[in-house]
Amino acid sequence: MHGLIAMLFVTATQSTAPATIAVANASGFEKALTTIFKSACYDGQVRLSHQESVPLAPNTMPRVLRDWFNGTTLVAYRLKASPNSYLINFTGDGRGDRYKSGCAIATKDALASTMWTSVTDLILPRGSKTQANIANVRKLEWSMPQEGYTTTVHAVSGGYTIVQLSMLNDAQIKSRLKEDARLQKIAARKRSSR
């Protein structure tokens, strides 16, 4: 599931057919982007036709996106439904605070708050999402260190929203599990004091 992040933009026959996403015909652009994100990043495979995507050399992406993914190896595609939307697969060195690898959708055509709502509706179990006023938030994160990944939605300079699934390195997993345990102890103390 999360360990294999691959983007398939081919028309060759495969034994396991990846999800085929019709970007132009989706009901709502954010929903289409979210479906592509889930298929490519969570499920590990997506098929977009040559009419729906264009492979890009990383140095031709907008500067703000090149800076965001600085220090990683990129495979990128521009989505033709929006000249300002990209599907990006990245690999990092996994040292320090760098992720090992990941997958992202970057777009100028959807707000971070709208994308967060769309992503959480799609990936979180029913009833687990909490409602919050997220209109002016620059970063939202859903961390699953026990699974080895985190999902973030960032509002970055240049007007881009980046929805990103990142594979955590061992130090990040250890740190986040420790923080989760600390927060669970605090929550348990609060419940017992009622």
C-alpha cells in the first residue's frame, strides 16, 4: 500500500490494472485531484492517458515547487486539466528530517482547506474526522507513524497547495511514536480526572 509508490502513465496491458482517472469528467476539480492523489500515493498506482498528463523534467516545474522538493529526486507530470497542477513522485535520502520518499499533488487551482477536507473525506474512516475552522491554516497533518507515513496539506508561497504523502525515516517514526505516547498519557490523565 504505502511502501510502493509508483505512477503509471502507460497504455501497456498489465496483470493488475491501476485505477483509471478521468480528470476532465470528474464532478469537481478538487475531487478529481484527491482521487488521483489517493490512487497514486496511497494505492501506489494510477493510470492517466497522454491526453491527461505530460511528463516534465523537474527543472521545468515552477521554482516554488523545485524549492519545496529540493534535495530529492523527482518524477513529475503536469495534469492537462489544469496547467497549474502537478503529480510528483519524490525520493529523498531519509537522513535527519528528510523523508525517505513520497508522492504529492501540487496545484494553484484549489485551496488548502478544500483539499484537506476532500482528502480526509476520502482516506479517513467514517466518523474519525473532526470539524475545525481550517480556512487560514498553512499546514495540516495526519500522521501515522505506526504505518510509517504522514499526510500533509500545505499552503505554500506562489499560491500553491501541496497534498503530500511522505514515508517517514526511522528517526521520524521513533520521534512521532514517542510524541503519540506522551499525548495519549495526557489524554488518559484528563479522562481520569473527570
